[in-house]
Amino acid sequence: MKKILRMEDLDCAHCAEKMEKKIAAIEGVESVSISFMAQKMILVCDESRYDEILEKVRAAVKSVEKDCKVL
């Protein structure tokens, strides 16, 4: 399943790259791409585990940049 998620308060491209690496390591994530300029994330993951994966994605984002939110 492919989801496009808005992000808020993503401050730099380097942080986006760190987030991508952490999110890509989450079990069930097939691919992830974060655009710093557009403040968006494209997430392809296992649909049956979406809620669990999204929770882990949000935690990964917060671990890199505490003020950033996945909406």
C-alpha cells in the first residue's frame, strides 16, 4: 500500500535522510522517500500492518527531530 503523508516542522534535508534510513529498517516497510522541500513522505508498506508501522514511523521521526510531526 502506498501512502503520501504530510510532515510538519521538518527542518533540514540531512534529517530527512536520517529518517529515511531509520524508517526503511522497520519491518513491513517496502520503501520510503521524504521530501524536505515538499514536507511530504511517500511510504510503501504492508497494508495489514499499517497502524503498527505508522506508529513506528512516527517514533523514528521523533528520534531524529523531536519537533517534527507526521500528519
